Amino acid sequence: YLVDPLTCAWLLVVTGVGFLIHVYSVGYMHGEAGFTRFFTYMNLFMVSMLLLVMGNNYVVLFIGWEGVGLCSYLLIGYYYDKVSAAKAASKAFVVNRIGDAGFLVAIFLVFINFKTLDYTKVFAQVGQLSPDMATAIALCLLVGAIGKSAQLPLHTWLPDAMEGPTPVSALALFAATIGLVQTDIKRVLAYSTVSQLGYMFLGCGIGAYTASVFHVMTHAFFKALLFLSAGSVIHALSGEQDIRKMGGLSNRIPWTHRLFLIGTIAIAGLPPLAGFWSKDEIMAHAFTHHHYLLYGMAAVGALMTSFYMFRLTYLTFYGASRMDAHTAEHVHESPMVMVAPLLVLAFLSIVGGLILG
């Protein structure tokens, strides 16, 4: 294992947000037949992510990487008797394997050239590589990253991953345009995740590595808050996910409403909440280094994000109620075991950017 400052940042995010999602899941999954199976998968997911971020070589990284892929498959297909869930799980598995094939080729090339897979030894000798070989290895690693982070053209698995239980879902410009027209509360958030991962890729591409890591951290706070708040809405409406059948919920589930609004303001990039600091850092780097086209695309993406997130908030919580009579009768606020983790995430979404920034 290798624990350096970057590892420490990931450890705090994985264990901190992961713990809150586990607490929330106790309430959300209450009464489910496969309660134990769900938490077995979730904990295997945590172990895989910790292996991924703590490894000191490419092999341990790859084992953690594949573990995360396996757990994604198991959790997306959690309701395996549902055809759509089983298909979505298979799709995620296959698309991720395409990315992983690139990752494996990169690992083979690293070993052929350096006779070692330890990060420190590889990075010490990396200057010996020819430009062509360095580019080939980097592109193969990129294919793996594109698959896992659901970027074009391997983006199709993530929106379908919403077939899994909502807590699972807490773990790019094209995506923003799709997000504008979605009617499923979880799919809007899924496409927004693809879009925000695009920001992180943009940051890495222009050399703003610290800003990218910062955006991963702030995004973990407000996206977990939004997904879990969406789960609270679905819980309140007895499983309804279509925002066309919601409306007027702000007074019926006031805690969920307030917390979802905080998450929306944070992801929209309004100061002084967390999303503003990290998005602005990436966009500022693009502008000051004369990547004006990329800056423009990021700005348009930010504008679209604001639009579809406030659209989602309005259709869910404001205006006249569009619920059927039976659902309206049974609307209820989520129990404290679900609300408490949301309060912590809301606090981090408000001050996380200020503190870390």
C-alpha cells in the first residue's frame, strides 16, 4: 500500500460519504427482502474502492478497479427478478469490460517497458519512454477511465444504472443536453453525474489536477446529497420516480425539500456553496491558459446544469400537485435515520468548498 496526500483525500471521501450512505440505507432498505445481501454488496464496494485508492502498484489498483465493476454489476442488478434491472446490470458489466481491456493493455505495456508495476519505480523512470510509447500507455489508461467514469462513447451504462436501489447511485456537455429533457428524477441526476465527471476530465486535460481532485470531493458531497434526497422523495411517494407525477411537495416533506434545494444550489455553482469553488477553479484555469473554446463549453455546461437542476426542483416541489389521490394520501417525511445523513451532506455542501478551497 501507498498512503500519500492524494490517497488521504480519497480515503476521507470514500469512508466519509460511504458511512453516511450506509446509515441512510438502513432506513431506505428497511423491510426489503434482501437487506443483508444489499449491505454485503455495499461493504464489498467500500473494500474495492479502498483497495483502488490505497494500492502502491497497478496490479492492486486493477484488483480494486475490477472489484468496483463487480459491485456495480451486483448492485445495479439487485432487483434481479426485474428484467430492466438485469439488462442494465449486464450492460454496465459489458461496457466497463471494454474500458478495462484498455486498462489491461496499458498495464502490460508498463511492465514490458519498466519490468515493474510499482508507481514510485515507474514514475522515476518514465523519462526514458519514447513519446509514442508514453502516448500509447496514456491513451490505454484513458480508455479505462472513460469506461469507469461513463464518458462518451462509453457513457450509456450509467443512466441505466438507476435500476439499482437509490443509495447505490450516490457512488460532459452531451450529458447536460440529455439531462434537460429527462422525466425520471434519478436519470436527471445520472446525466448530471456524467456531465460533472466531464468537468473533472477537463481539469485533468488542461493540467488543473488539484482543481479536478477538489471537484471530485465537492461533487461527492452535493451529488450524494441530491441522490439521497431524491431517494427520500421516492420513499415519500411509495416508489414514484416520474417528476411529471409530483409537484407541490415543498410543504408535505419540508426537510427533504430544503436539503434538495441546497444540493441544487451547490451543483449549479452559485457562491458561496461548494460547487462554485471547484467549478470556478477549473474554468479559471482554462481561461487563464487561453483554452477559450474549452472555457466556453464549460460555461455552457454550467448554465445547462443550473437550468435542468432548477427545473427538476420546481417540478418536484413547487406548483400544483400532480399526484394521484392514493399517492397523495400516503406522502410522509422520511425517518430521522435517513434525514440525519442528509443534514451532514448539506453542511458539507455549504461549507466544504470554503474550507477545502
